[in-house]
Amino acid sequence: MWYVSTRGMVPRVDFEGALFSGYAPDGGLFMPAEVPQLSRETLLEWSEFSYPRLVKELCALFIGPELIPRDALNDLIDQAFSRFQHPEVVHLARLKDGLNVLELWHGVTFAFKDLSLSCTAQFLQYFLEKRKKHVTVVVGTSGDTGSAAIESVQGAKNVDIVVLLPKGHCTKIQELQMTTVLRENVHVFGVEGNSDELDEPIKAVFADVPFVKKHNLMSLNSINWSRVLVQMAHFFFAYFRCAPSLNTQPLPPVEVVVPTGAAGNLAAGFIAQKMGLPVRLVVAVNCNDIIHRTVQQGDFSLSKDVKPTLASAMDIQVPYNMERIFWLLSSSDSQLTKTLMEQFERTHSLHLPTELHSQLSGAVTSVCVSDAAILGTMRRCWEENQYFLCPHTAVAVSVHYQQADKQHSSTPRCCLAPASAAKFPEAVLAAGLTPETPAEILALETRETRCIPMQRGDDWTRMLRSTIEDISSRGGSLS
């Protein structure tokens, strides 16, 4: 399996090359050169599989046994999921009136990113041990990515991790999950800015290709192909658990509602769809609505600013995985993708060509959800089911309530739940409910913290570069 850049200006790479690259050297994102097509027979066979088994099958298709033999791959994925709290790893909650919620948050940090990052970290360790190499991972986070990335590599001898978090823009629990990890290979910065602003120094550092090579830099944000690959399993699992019967011809559709920020999960859904999985995608966003405007009007343009919402991990203006979706929908037209994305980067404004917009609006529907609707949804779900939703899950469930109240659709629907409500006690309280906090989260309050401030007026890029140089000079780089 080969991977090509969405902008088409660099040679193809294998899975290992895509894993360690993050952005492609031409600024694009890596995508499989060909998307495997699954037959009806394969889908019927897979319908019996557990979530970990689905991850194994998908990874085997996209990695190849010459890079990671199948037995080793199975072991790495078992190891990745060994600390999850639910025996199924993920769990489908079947609630009243056809509400299906796929709980993706049973990992150590109570967020869906534990799923893809625990696997990605295992793949990294596998190749690093084989090559006797060290990498420095640089991550910008709007909340959950940082803690899941830290958790997946903390204490690893061949990985250092540098995380930039937006001070005051994520919840106290999210912040503590990052700042209380005092391992030597973990370096956390608290940035006086939002998550789009802290992406700027990261992009500046990665744009310096010789610096990236010298210090073996990589990213674990959802630009990393490995994360998108693992997230494809959510859609297969949701489909097989929610489809009424697979004995019909053609196979019945299932609607999957994807609450999204940077659109990594959404890109995974598009690829699953392209492989032949009959899912209908609904993207749900908060009032930072660039994806909604793109689907509805073809308007892929920045608003004046990021609006803080209850669903803070989705407070994003630059959903970089949309580049993968544009490339897929334009029949892998890298020239068009390059032109569009370079215009967007230059002007922060882009109107999609008619054909591409028509492909997009045909493949996905979109809904924008207000803070008031988030709180109303959290209350309603508790009243009807005694079931807590985190604000991000509530964005998806709000779509279900809107549809269910309007009409009775025969198409089953599954809402993806990216995080546990336990991580968002402030939002639970704002909804008039009483939060329940697990002991693991309560314990964070008493731990020592460590965090380097990045204040307005500081040269963030210089600070980041100097931390990376420090790591290398301490012998971080073994290569």
C-alpha cells in the first residue's frame, strides 16, 4: 500500500513514511494511493467482528505484512487496547426512541483520541525499535489530543513529546491530564492563545524541512494518517451494530452523526464510505461553523475569530482534514487540491468549484448546533434516559432529536460520542445536572503540575525550536 500527498508534488511513501511525516513535504496530507473496495461477502464476514478485530483488519489492509507482519500487528493492537476500561473497548448505548450513542471514550483519558493514539504510539515504537531511532513529537491541542498523545508515549525511551495547550480554552480536567504528567520525555507549554493560534508556531517549525530532519520531528495531530486509519473502525462498528439486517440487497444504510472540529473522524467516515460501507454521514458542528458553511454553500472561509463554546475541542476554524475530503471527492485531483488549499492558506477564503461542492453536499449533510441546544440536549437525554452526554456528544445527539421530532425515519442512526461527560463537569452543571466524577479524575486535583508559559509577546516559534534543540542535545536523538 502506497501513500501520496494530496498536493501531488512529492514521491509516494509507504505506511512507515506516512506515519513519521505528518504533513507531506509539499504541505499536503498523505492519503492511500488506492482505496481498497470491500465486497458484500467481506462486509458480511466483518459484521461479526469485535471492535479490536475490525481495527486489525483495516490496519492489515492499509499497512501491509512486509512492514508489520500480521501476528506482530495483532499484538501491537492488543497492547494498545490493554488499558481500556470496557471489555469491548468501545460500547454502543441503545437509548430511548432509537437513540444510539457509540461510546468511544473508554480509554485512559476518557476521550476517543485514546483509540487512535494508543495504536499509533504502538506502531511508532515498533518502527523506532527496529531502526534504533528517536523522535520528538510536537502536538498542538484544543483539549483531548494532548492528553491522549502524552498518555500513549509517556515514559517511552525513544520518544519525547512537546505539547502546546491553549491556556484557559480547555477544561480544568483536560489541562490537568496534561500538566500532571511529570515524565522526563513530556514537555508541556501553556499558550496564551486559542488552538488555531498555537498551530502557527508548529506549522512554522514543520515548514523548516532541514530542522525537521535534523531533529526527527513528527506530529500526532489528526493530520497523521495512522490516526485517520484507526478511526475508520468507528464507522464499521457503528454500521454493523445498528444495521437492521444484512440480508437485503443492497445492504441497508445507517446514518452516522459525526461531531467534528478538525474533521479527522469525518475524513475516516468518507474513506469507509468509499470502501463500500453504506453509511450516510452527517457532520455536526458548534457555532464555529466553517464545515457547515462549506457543505451548505461551498464557502470554505475563516470567520473573524474563533468563538468559545461549551464544546471546546471543536472550537476550531481550520479543519485541516477537509483537504483529504476535497482530494477524495475530486477523484484524487492533486492539482486542484493544491490550487484550492494554497488559495485558502494565502487568503483565508475559498469558494469551492461547483462540481466539488456538489460532490460534497451529495456525500454529507451538516448541522450547526448552538450552546443553548447543547445544554437542552444534555438535559433531555438525562431526563429521558438517566444518561450523561458530554457537550461534544450533545452536538451529535441534538441532530438526532431534531430529526426524531420532525419525522419517523426508517434509517437507523448512530451518534458518535467522542468524550465522557466526566471530563466536562462545568457543562454538566450548566445544564442543571449533577456531575459524576470518577476517582481517576478526582485524583488529578492533588497532583503536582508542570507547564511552561508561552505568553503574548513571546516568540513562540523560537521557544518551540529551542526546546526541540535542547531535547536533541540531551541525547534525545539516537539516530
